[in-house]
Amino acid sequence: LSGFTVAIDGPAASGKGTISKAVARHFGFAHLDTGLLYRAVGAKVLDGQAAQAAAEALVPGDLEDDRLRSPEVAQAASRVAAVPEVRAALVDFQRSFATRAGGAVLDGRDIGTVICPDAQVKLFVTAHADVRARRRFDELLGKGIETTFEEVLADVQARDARDMGRADAPLKPAKDAVQIDTSEMEIAVAVEAAVSLIKAKM
Ligand code: C5P
């Protein structure tokens, strides 16, 4: 299964991360949450570094920073993600991950469109913004992060607008992506659907 790539894109809190992890575990594929790359660059910019230099100097250890899940870092990530030089600096790492031995799942915003246009399977996972905000709100509460539903909804909507509106690699489904709307779907059902789609392409 060398070079077998599953590309999973979609907006924040659509369920793509959970689906990606479950699918990777099911097939024994490696998994890369590419949002972490942008979050790591965003965190460095909040620390005062220049975005392009931070992206070019990124090392795998940077992805383990505990702060990466915070809403502040998420916003910083979506700002640096609009900078073409930042995106360009992260391409090679993602592509070599995608073609590693044993298969790979990458999730993000532009995997099926830009990073891995030849991926064997492309999924685009969506859900209504209020459903996604509710999920993210519950997740943040679970981590003890203090916030309100309204704040989380505004955060999700601001990131959606920025991610879909940017000129370079905007968030959109690849022409050959299969769309999965998780608004009213148990995540386990979405995982099963993804597993069947992948099996059909193996
Ligand atoms: O997926 P996650 O919410 O962790 O991503 C954080 C931000 O990183 C997104 O809002 C988006 O702006 C950016 N991103 C991107 N391309 C990717 C993955 C994430 O632009 N492939």
C-alpha cells in the first residue's frame, strides 16, 4: 500500500479529525493532522516570530506544543495559512508523509485539491456551522478552557470565511471528493462510510 493516500478535508470541527484517526487506525495507515502545522506556525507568530521564517524552520517536535489546541492559536493559524510563503514551506513535508510506505491519511483544508491531487480517496467532511460550534464548545469545556458558545461560533465562522476566501489553496471540495455531511450523523456511521469508500479503492 505504499503511496496509498486518503485525503480528508473540511471546515473546523466537521468531524474530519475523528474520522481520519479512526480510518488510520482501521487500516494501519499513518495519520497527519495538517492543521497542526499551521497551528505550530501560528503559535510561533504569537511568540513574535515572522510567519515565513517560522514555517521554514518548523520541526516535528513543534507539533507537540500543548498550546496548539487553544482558540487563540487556531485564529493565528488561519491568518498565517493565508500567506502563500507559509503554505509553500509546508508542502514537501506533507507530500512525503503522503507517499510513505504503508499508506497515509492526511486531513486538512487543501489535501485533495493542492497537496495530494492524486490521492486514491478524497473525502470532504462538512456540517452546519452551529453543529460544529457546539462540538468545539463541548470539546473546549472538556479541556477546562473557559469560553461561551457564541464566542466559539464566531470563531468558527471567522475561520470558515478566511479559509474559504483566501486566494491560495482555499477550502473547497476537490471535484472528485465524496462529501459526507455529519450534521445529523453519528460519528461512527461516518467512519463506517469512510471505511467502505476506502475498501472499494484498495
Ligand atoms: O484543522 P485545524 O482547525 O487544526 O486548522 C487550523 C487552521 O489551519 C485552519 O483554520 C486553516 O486556516 C489552516 N489549515 C490550512 N490548510 C490545512 C490545514 C489547516 O489552511 N491543510
